[in-house]
Amino acid sequence: MSRTISHVTVIGAGTMGAAIAGHLANAGVSSHLLDVAPTELTPEEQSKGLSLEDRAVRNRIAQSGLERMTQARPASLFSPELAELITLGNVDDDLEAAASQSDWIVEAIVERPRPKQELMARLEAIAPSDAVISTNTSGIPIHIISAGRSQAFQRRFLGTHFFNPPRYLRLLELIPGKQTDSSIVADMRAFAEKRLGKGVVIAKDVPNFVGNRMFSYIQSSLLEFAVSNDYTVEEVDRLTGTLIGRPKTATFRLLDVVGIDVAALVGEHLYDMIPDDEDRDTLRGPLGTEVLLTLLQNGLLGVKSGQGFYKTVVDREGRKSFWGLDLQAASEGEVDYMQPARTNWPAVDAVRNAPLPDRLRGLVASRPAGEDGEETGDEAAGLIWHTLSRTLAYASKRVPEIADSLIDIDNAMKWGFGWEMGPFETWDALGVAETTRRMEGEGLAVAPWVQEMLGKGHDSFYRSEESSGSGVSAASMQVYNPQTGQYESADDGDRVVSIPALKRGRGVLAGNSAASLLDMGDGVLLLEFHTKMNALDLEINPIADAAIERLHGSATGLVIGNQGGNFSAGANLLLIGALAQSGDTVKLDAAIKALQQMILQLRRAPKPVVAAPYQLALGGGAEVSMCADRIVAHAELYIGQVEVGVGLIPAAGGCKELIRRLISPHMKAQNADPASHLQRVFELVALAKVSTSAAEARQMGFLGPRDRVVMNSDHLLAEAKAEVLRMSEEGYRPPDVTGNIYAAGRDYLANLRVGIYSMREAGFITAHEAIIADHLAYVLCGGELSQPAWMDEQYFLDLEREAFKTLCGYPKSHERIWHMLKNGKPLRN
């Protein structure tokens, strides 16, 4: 990347513009956030004696946008203080000065061509000649927005379509114009991927680009089919959500979130702009259109109006349920809602727990009612086959209109809409040849290039090919290019490490059902967990032992990391619950000790160990992370010691590590008092605090000053490997685990116990929570030592284990464990 972007001007402080400024702040990039100056005073401003010339009034709209963004839930900012990187202003007073400081100017104003065109004319006159200028339109072709601008302007102009909220939705569509300088596209892609953590798709300059073009067709097709075939709202969402690898919001819940008015407007405008799309009439299916019109006429816009395809019903006992719109009634202009009802589908039940590719194959293999002369069948199969087959066919026909690469269409749906597999990945999983024959047998045409590909003997859109690089053989992923008729590399080079590619290329050095040990190249090993939720299980121990053995040999170092889902949601709670319930303290002690020793061995390893946590790193996941010499974390890291929620305390080094990180360093100073630091750690564990970002994890103490944060999750393992190599080159020495942990002793334990007693007497905690807190305080203080002392790490591990075993003997802890396993949330008892 040759272009440096250190300051940005965002024009438009609405939901999208303010969120873009917020995410720039997350990346450490300062910005100006501008909007128009108001033309009228509010009653509050009038009461204060302000005028339209007062700065507070002129910046009011931008200020309001910033406040909405900082108060948004889930949070737009990694931490509140990052808002200080955003300077507010208005376009009348501040645009020229802000633009003069900016490397990039992004327009995010009202979604209409004329205002955007007028703003571009103004920017052309005042913006620095080397500043990149972009529009955040969600669907207006950018050549319309830049119409009338000079060639010099066109060269530095492009579309940058963020998906909302930009912190959480990875997709960024970059839309170059015909004259956009290719170096600017490359620089913006590099900046977006590395600094903003975005998954970038290069889209064509056509209406709705990639993601929204696909989304509009898929939703319209599914709505028309559901109404025509008498499916309920609830049935459609059960069949088009996680079952087929899409988010829980599925179809109608997603439309409620997006806004039914927004979805209808997008479809209406899109229809007029795509006269050559052979499937555009799907956007105006008569029954689906009537349903949307009924909702709009009654002001039922979804979440924003409190009711749409769903409404919340509260019964006399205060229990909530969600009733779905009666689609048949709505197609006839009536509004009515239906009580939830459970439908049983044999085809779904047969494959529900299978991996996604197997699940999809099983679902489409079950023929719908009426097919092949059958009078009975599975209604689930009918709807799922309809939406999958139409999606696949439509995606094929939009290449190369909306994107040149199949990968870009797949990634747009994964990164922008939360799909597990994109259309072409799904097609590969189902079998391209057989599904194509079935579709064409039903009169559903696919693009000619698909038949040409099959005619050449190619039976998949993606394939792997052996390659060698970075000291390790790996399987390079290739993708079919319809325009050349050849396969091309689909890899992202050294920035991305793919665990499946490592396994295909070099195989597994050691592995079982719980974990695998892989070779990342250059002597660096990877310890991957693959249990449910990547929970720590005793089956991981032998694979960790194999890693330790190699670290004592020729290996350079170790990365602990996974891909997909979460880093680790904790220890195997089912195993702990069973052992606790059985009362077999010998087996329980052995299980805890085995986990402790595995983690301690990783901490004492003779070569550098780097953990790469992301998303959830709870309980044991936090302990594994903190045992490493260095943490290279993804920016979206939700880490915490949450064991008190199941009636226990951390017992695999979590207490010990927090003391080592947050108390011991301060106690090396003369006459230091541990009280405030001890209280901080106590509250961190006793309140089961979990970070909302890696930035907050650093503030909480889970990340240290030498630990790093990576914005792009795809780059996480590669950066962790690079950290191992850096540490090795600098001359690594394993840590000393003797006499390095401060034990405050009985006087400070007494102080914590006074606080616990007060909390119990005031009714803030239950009797059992007081017991848990007492055991936690005992461990954190190093027991009832008569004087403070520096102790070995093993000493604290022994204290953790004994407290854990004792708490496992309480029936109320059993209740907490089983409640969590059954309901997925903690019980306070």
C-alpha cells in the first residue's frame, strides 16, 4: 500500500455516516464528521437564547449523529474514549478546512442522485488533488453520481459501500468507475482490509452492486413462493435460517430488521434500473407485492414501528411470544397474525445435526410433495429446494454483470448477510452436475457458462491443487473463471492462513476428535481445537503433549488458534457437571490437574507460544490465552472468567494469571499496597466481567502491553505465526514460574471477606454467591498466609484446584451447571 490514510472527512452524520466515522476511530483513524447546518432552532435552543449562528446550533445535526452512534447497542466503538478521534462540524463552515486535511473524503448523505451530484461538484472545487473521494451509496450506480465531473476527478472517485453496522458486518463493496485509477482501488482495498478489518468485494458499477442485488432477488422470490404455497412466516424462517447456513434472522425477521419500507423501496427502484435482467419480474411478484403493500399501508414497518412480519404478544403471566403475519390474509389486504405452531418435517429431523454440506444435500434430496408423481412429500424440502435452486441459477446469470469473480459473489453473501457458504460454494456442496440437471429439468435455466464448464469435464467451481511455499506444502485453492474458462488462484497469499488448506496440503501431525496439531511452515506449529464451541476437553491433552514434545525438538514455536465460530467458550461443562454430580472427587481432581498441567506446560514451553483468540474466549479459553507468551487477538474479542455463573471459580490458572498480570507487577515497588489491585481482580472474576472488544480486554488486563490486536480476522493466524518468528529471532527465553506470584495473605483476605459479608447482608448476593466469593477471595490472596509472600505458580494452581473441587460439592453449584447446559444462561440461586 503506497497511499497513507491518516485523516478522513465523512459527510453525512446519519446512521451510516456516524457509524463509518466510529469504525474509523476503532482503527485509530481520526475524522471530521460533517452534516448540514440547521435552518430552524429547537425549543430547547430558543430557551437558551441561542441563534442560528451559534456553533452549537450549527453543529447540532452532526452532534446528534455522534450521540446516537456512541449510544448504539451493540456498541459501534471498541471503547467510548475513541469518540475523541471524531471532530464535529457542518458542511457550510467546515467542509473546505476538513477536506484540506483529508486523505479520503467519503459521502454518506441522503440516498438520492441529485444531492450527491451537487456535493461532488463542490468537492471537485475544494478537495486536495491527491485525496480519494468516494460515495457510500447502497445501490445508485456511481457513474450517475459522478456525472459531469472532470477526468481528473473520475480517476480518484469510487464507491465504498459499507454494510451497517460497519463494526460488525465485514463486507465493504468497492465499486470502481470506468476511469478510476487502479492504484487507488488497490490502496483502498489494502487500507480497508488491514486497518478497518474489512472483507472487500470488487463490485461492478451496476444497480445495487453485488450483495443487495442478490438479496433483493432472493427475498422477493422466497416471499412470492411462500404466499403461493401457503407457508407461514414462522415456517419460512425455521427453514431459511441456521438450518441452511444462514443467520437466525432468516427471511422475515431480517426484513423486519432492515425495514419493510426500505426493502420495498429498494425493490421498486431496482426494477426500473435493470431492464435487461431476465428475472426482474420476480421483484414484482403479485402476491408478494400485495403483502408488502398491506404492511406499508398499515404503517407496519418492522422493528422500527414495533410490528411487521412479526408482532410481540404478551400473555396474562407476562410471557412473550412472537406471532407471525398471516401471509394469505395480507395478500388480500387484511392484517392478521397467527399464533406460533410447531411443524414437524421428517427431512429436517433426519439431517438436523449433520455438517452443513451434508445437511443441504439431505434436504434437497428429499423430494417435495407432488414431485415424481408422489402425492405426499416433505414441504420443507419444497421450500428449501426452491430458494437454493433460484439463488444458484440467479447467481450464475449475474456473472460477469455484477462481479467478475465467483469468489466476490460468495464473499458478499457471507460477509454482508452472514451466510456460512456462498451460492457457488453451496452449489459445489450439492453437486454442480446433478443439481444443474435437476434445475433444467424443471425449466429453470442456468447461465450458459455453467454448461460450458461441465462440458469441459470440470465438475466444481472451486478445486484445490498442491503447491509449495513458506516452507510447507499446502493445497492452493483455485476458482473457475467463466470468462477465461480456466481455474485461477483463489488464495490471498501470506496474509491468510487457511486451516483446511494446511490439512489438505501437509496433513495432520497429530490429531483426534478434539484437537489437531498442524505445520504452519517455517517450523511453526498450530494447535487447533475443534470440539463443540471449541471447549477445552481432556482429549486435547495428548495433542498438546505432542506439541510440547516437538517444541523440545526442532520446532520453532507454537500458535494456539482456530477458525470459525469462537476461540473457546470454556471447559467441557458437561464433563465437569457429571463428575461433580457423581461425587467422585478422585476423578474430578485428576481431570482438573490434567487441564492445569496442560496449560502450565504450554506456559513453560522452551519455544515461544502465541495464542490467537477471537470472538468468545471464556473461562478456559481465557486461561489458555493468558498462559501464552504473547496474545495476538482479533479486535472482536469477548474474553472473561465467567465460572462464577456456574457456581465455580477459575481453576486452570485463571486466578493465578490475573494475579500475575494485575497485582504482582505493582508489588515490586517499595511499600506498595495491593488492596486496590486485589479488589480489581476480585471484581473481574466475581462479577464475571467479559470484554466487549480487544481494546476493552486490554483495559481490563487480559491483554498486556506487548500483546497485539489485529483488525482483520482472516489475518489473525498469519500475524500470530509472524509473532512466533519474531520472538524466536529475538532470542526467546521461557518464563520463570517460581516465586513470581504475589500472595497478599490473611489481612487482605479479611478485607475482602468484610466486603462479601456486607454484600450478602444488603441482599445484593445470595448465600451461595457469598460462598463462591469467599473461595475466590481465598485463592486470590494466596490463602491465610500470616505475611505477604512471593509464591510459585504451582502453589496458586493447587489453591484453585482445591477451591474448585469444594464448590463442585455444593448442590447449588450443580443446579447452576445443569441450568447453564440446559438453557444457555446463568442461574442465580
